[in-house]
Amino acid sequence: MLIIRNGNIHDAVHPQAYKADILLQDGRIAAIGAGLTAPAGCEELDAAGLEVWPGFVDAHSHIGLDGYGIGYEGHDYNEMNDICSPQLRAIDGINPFDTSLKLAREAGVTTVCTGPGSANVLGGTFTAIKTVGTCVDDMIVRAEVAMKCAFGENPKRCYQNKCDSSRMSTAAILRRALFEARDYRDRKAAAQGDATKMPKFDMKMEALLPVLEKKIPLKAHAHQANDILTALRIAREFDVLITLEHVTEGHLIADKLAEAHVPMAVGPSLTHASKFELQNKTWATPGVLAKAGCDVSIITDNSVIPQHYLPLCAGMAVKAGMDPFQALQAITINAARHALVADRVGSLEVGKDADVVVTDGCPFDVFHTVKAVFISGEKIV
């Protein structure tokens, strides 16, 4: 039990910061207010002159699967033998001892949405975890948050000599999987529990049922404007939920994306334009989309950008014109909504997990220092 006193609170709900105390109890935020009475035996942290933030959240990462310092030969984020592998689960590959997780939590990044990469048209299920722990089962905030799918150059490049060498092929492979999953679902329903009439068990189809049932969205890797619109088109065709990932050319079609009303995770932007579909990359994209009314997150795509630079990425977006409060929301509550965990993390509100970051300045500024980090009420830094 701990009370953080006299801090300048940035709760990611109210645009203006305010002076208040925060009581952390049993892993949750128990109270927020000025002059709180500390329960007996409660520890106190004087945050006078300091800034208090929600734990930062990254809506799109490969942390724990693309390990720190192991190189391509040691990564676990892409299955290279099957372009359609929805049956894979991030939780079966995450290494809690990945140094990237330590660096992340020390920088105030307390929750990450992590999972398979973009080599496959269907790559598997993402998960949301806290950045501290020695067993992934104990780190999970929500085990299944999205089904990864990918458009554009990556599937084409990885499978060009096998089964996919055009954008049309990529779309067709995804459609086929969704058609087959829908048929599998319907045949299971028609069997009405009669084992003699049930379709043969199919692990891939079973993995896609939560998508068809709208329990989780497709998580669509798409940089180029036409790929973004293809992803939305397929989601409409099959009446499934979708989130957009990367959205590099989103600023070129901001009006269309504002009409779509889907979460968008923008980034990684702190990198060289390493392929032609990134030629229009700009730090202005998240601000342009937010101004158009889109629900925007800012992401690192760790290890493309090191996970601990997430706040810096928000700062770069502000430098390019994004409203500072919207930039804060892009690495807190918007990212939490994107990852389906906003009921627990992403803002400083009573009842939510006690994930709190204390700094001596704005975390968007490279000169700030993290003074304390709490994850589920436990002091990490």
C-alpha cells in the first residue's frame, strides 16, 4: 500500500494536469484526490515538483519474441514455413527474460501488445502483457487480443517463390481462410453437437472463430494507402472487427480513415524508409489522423524501434504538429483501447491497475528522468 503525494497528475482523461495524491492498494488505484488520508501503515512517496503519468502502453510490438541482441537467427516472431498460420499464439513464444522488457519498464512502458510479425498473411494471435515477470502466464493482461494479418511487401517478399507474389494473391489467401472458417463455423453449428456430423477438427479454423464471432479483431499490417483500404474492404465483406497497424500513408487518406471508425496504430516512424511502401513516411501522420477524428496510437514495432523509446516517439509526433494531450493518449488510453485492455490500464482512474510512472519532466523530452515506476502497485524502479 502506497500513497503518492503532491504530484502533478496527467491522467490521460483530462487535458489539463492537476495536483493530487494517488493511493495504490492491492494492485489497483484506490483513490485520487487532494489531501487524501493515508490508511494506517501506508508508505508515502512525496512527488512534489514531479510529474505523474499512467504506465505507457504500446499497441503493437514484438517484444519477447524478437529478443534483444539475438539477431535474426534467434527470433521467434515469424513462422517461415506456412503463409497461413492463425493457430500460432504469442504466449507460446514470449521470453520474459528478454532484456527489452527490462529496458521498457525502466522507461515507464508497463503494458505491451505483442505477437507475430508480418511475414505471413495470417500470423497468429497477439497478447497483452505487463513488462515485468518471470512467467508469461503471470504477466498476461488479456491472453488473446487480436489475430495478426499482413498486406503489402512482407508476405510477397517472404513467399514470392512459393505462393504469394502480388497484392492480389495476399488478399485472396486471406479471403480463402475467412471463407473456409465461416464454412467450418456453419457446419459445426448445423451438426448441433452430433459428433458424427461435426466437421473434422481444424486447428487453423478454430483459431479464426473468435474473429468471426467479433471477440477479437484482425490486426492488419498495412503501410501503403491501397493496402489499408483493402484491409478495410475485406473486414466489411466478412463483417469482422479490424485494427490498422502502421498506417504509414494514412495521412494521404485521412478522410476515408475518419469514416472507417477503427483503431489505428501509427509507426514505426523513427526509422529509415527501407522499402518503397515507406516512401511517404512522416512524423506528421499521427497528428493528421487525430485531427481528422481518428482513434490513434503511436507504436514502436519493437525491435524496429527499441521499446523504451515509445515516449520519445510521441514527442516526435508533437514536434511534427500533434496536440500534446492527443500524443499522451496515443501511448496510454488509445493504445489500451486498441489492445482491448482499457478496462485495466491506460489511464489514472480509480479501479484500474496501479501502473504509475513518476518523472522529473515531460517523458516526450529526451532530458527527462524516470524517478519511479509502479506496475500493479509494485515498485519496479
